[in-house]
Amino acid sequence: MQDQPFGGPPPGYPPQQNLQPTEDNDKIMAALCYFFFIIMGIIVLVTDMKNKPFLKYHAYQSIVFGVALAIGWIIASVLSVAIIGLCLMPVLFIVQIYYTYVAYSKGIFTIPLITDLTAKVFPDFPGQQTTQM
């Protein structure tokens, strides 16, 4: 079984063994979705790659993660007048690099709050909850 950050899928989510990469390039594309978040997510969703549940999962999650990260960058930019913003910017970049690495090395994973939000925003998200709560 694949080691998963954050203790595996949240309750109510399908087993994530179904969402495995089918080709060697799938892991690279998943990692690029988090590094180039919104752009690569959209590229995956408008090409034939959307037919692969593994890539579709990462594309949707990276779009929502990218929007959250962009909001963080805007807040950091506004706060950059103060020292707080200058400290927050490197942290946001490290988080982005971390999820890029995790997507490549671990495959499917959940991001606290982001994965749940992704399932609510996109009805055909492959990690969709099996039961409505």
C-alpha cells in the first residue's frame, strides 16, 4: 500500500488505490500541476489527459490549491509593507514546492481543506465523496 500524507483519504472518500498513474509521465504531469497550478490544471482538463482519473484528480485539486495560493500571495504582497508579508512569501513558495514533490513521489494525496473544497466546486472530481453528508 502506498504511504499517504495526512493519514490517507478523509472519511467518505473512495479508496485512493483506484487513482493510480497509468504511465510514467503521469507523475511528472501531476507534479507540474502544482508548480504551474492553474495553467497546468486547465491544460490537463482541456486535453485528452482529462480521461485519466489520476491526472484529473490532480488538475482539479491544483486549480483550487492555486486559487488559495494566489490569495495567499496577494495577502503577503499587501502585508509586505510589514515584515509579516516578507516572511509569508517564502513559506507559500515552500508549500508550493512541497506539494509538487508529494504529487510526484506519493501520487494521490489530500490537502487539508483544499481537497474537500475541490470536491464541492467540481462535481466530476475523481476524489468525490461517495456519500453526501
